[in-house]
Amino acid sequence: MRCLKKKMSQVFSLTQRYKRTLQAMAAGVFLIYMTLVLYQNVYGYSGSGGDGTNGGQDLQYGSTDSAAATVQNVIAKRDYSVNSVNGHVIKSVSAKVAAPTRFDKAYYDYQNGQLSVTGTPKPPTTELDDVLISVKTTKGYHDTRLEMIIKTWYQLAKEQTWFFTDTDDQHYQKLTNGHMVNTNCSQGHFRKALCCKMGKEFEFFLDSAKRWWCHFDDDNYVNVPRLVRLLDEYSPTQDWYLGKPSISSPLEIFLDNTKTSSGANKKVTFWFATGGAGFCISRALALKMLPIASSGKFVAIGDKIRFPDDVTMGFIIEHILNVPLTVVDAFHSHLEPMEFIRPETFHDQVSFSYARMKNEWNVVKVDGFDLKTDPKRIYSLHCYLYPFFSICPKTTKRR
């Protein structure tokens, strides 16, 4: 009997040792797993985007550069600061030029013509396909301004960009795969024609399923990846009016048929984003504008206040809906000196412009094509930002 008890005790002791060994092994596996998870969260993994190949465009229309498709999905984060403007209730957002970090930001690495992404960025809430980009143009600018856009930044947002014009044009309709919209508005740069096109752009956005509407003029260069990164900082389910004014103080106008207690015409004050620099409106805000500005009402309001399209937009949003303009310094129109935008900040800008003023071009200062080939510097700017495009000189430096 004692022998049997002794054997049972030995078996029980052996089982306990096995159990403790298994527990130690399980704890060791768990510790290794947690170490790997922590390492991934801190250091991340690197990957490559884009194959750096050319699409055979060479300043001709053709298939899209394969690297351009990759750019659409690259969203790099930047830091932003909020300030007041002239003491008014306007939020100001300006991009800071900062070196990309390895922890929470993706960044471009033009190495041997390839586009690489490193780091573990926060998953974006806004993608390129959430945005409708509308470009206002006119028949007289199809062969000049439109041609430059289609060869450059349009290639980064071909499905998201629509051109609003005032005539049928089968040539550009084919080049844009049906993205030319004849608004049937009058040709010319006067208030009624401008408001008519803007109203058509607004209604086109309402009929879409997009979360953001961004308007630009045909003399704008749009840095598409930067635009998407900007919108990713805001929620389309909230009221956002993003842009930049070209005046130093709010606009003051007097409304006819609206009197004060003293019998004088009522004065209203508001900011507006300059259309020539571009602006963006969230879906939530557009839906609030719907009963006020749709079905031709946008033109009627423009006629009432006797101001063009961008001023009318600001009047509706800031004065009627009481939604403040959020000033984004990264939007630029030809009303400001382009030469003061430093090349090292080009990647942080959303839009650029150009204009001929007093026999001189108001353009960005950037190396690239010669002045005769590219007086407006749009091709050179594009190749500075995206040198892997086939239209760019082989000697373009990687940035």
C-alpha cells in the first residue's frame, strides 16, 4: 500500500512539473508576441509605392504615368497652427515646413525615380475619391490653360476632376473622358456668367456622392496629394468653408431693400475665399446651402448683392448661414506675388497661380523648362513636385 502511495505521489509531482513548464512556455510566447507588436507600433514597416516608370507622355496626351496612380494614394501628414486673422472670428490654418518623421508620417522619397512611403501613418478619413474638384473655364482658354492642366496635375485626379465651361468641345471632351460640362452659361468674365457657372458647379456636387467640393480656376495648379491631406484634417459631416481671402479686411456691402431703424440701407460685413486661389466646402455645409443656393438661386443672390461668384459664395456662407471662413494659407491666387513662395515649401502648398501683369509674369520661381517653353512655369512646377512624370526633363533633380 505504501508502495502504491509512493508511486501515485511521484506521478502527481511529475504532472505538476509538466504543468509549470507549459505555463512558463505560454508566458514566454505571450511575451515574445507583445514585444513584436510593440516593435511594430514604434518602428513600423517600410514599403514602396509606385514603380517609377513613365507613361510615354513626353508633353503629349497619352496613357497616365503609372507613378501618378500611386501619388493619389499617398497622404502625408503635416502640422497645423490655428491663429486669428486681423482680430476677426476666422480660424487660420497654415502649413509648417517640417522634415518628415519616421513614426507617424508618410513621406515621399524620390530615390531612383521611385515613390516610396515609410512609417505607419494614421489611416486617413478622407481619400481622393471623396473629393469632387471643379475647374471653371471658358472656350477661349481651352487650348492654353486647359491644355496645361490636362498634361500636369489633372493626371493625378482624372476621375475626380470636372471642367465647367460654356461650349461644346469634342476634342477636350475626349481627352478628359467625358469630364467637360457645358453649363450653357454666357461666355465672358462678368458677374452673371461667373455666378451661373458657380451655381452649376454647386448643383453638380449636390448630385454627386462626394464628401467634399473643391473649386479652382483654370489658371490654378493644384497639388492634389496636398489637397487630400488638408481635407483629411476636417470632417465632412461638419460645416467647413476652407480658402483664403485676397483682401486685408472683411468686405462691407450695403443691401438694397434692407433698412436699418434710421432708414439707411443695412450694411453687412463678411469674408469670402478668393475663387482664383480655390476653396473647399464640406458636404454638411453644402446641404445647408441647398435651399438657399440651388435651382438658380445662386445667380439671383449674386444679382441682389451685385457681386461675382466668389463674393456671392462668401455672402451665403458667412452672412446668411453664419459659418466662418477657415483661412488656409496654402491656397494661392495670382493676386499675390508668386515669387515669394519658396521652393522648399512647394510640397506644402495646395494651389498656385500665374498672371501677366505690366509686361511681366507673376509666376513661381522654379528651375526647369526654359522661359520660352514654359513662361507660366506650370510644367516646371509640376516636374519639381513630381519629377518621375515622363513630360519632365531627364535632368530634373529628384526632390
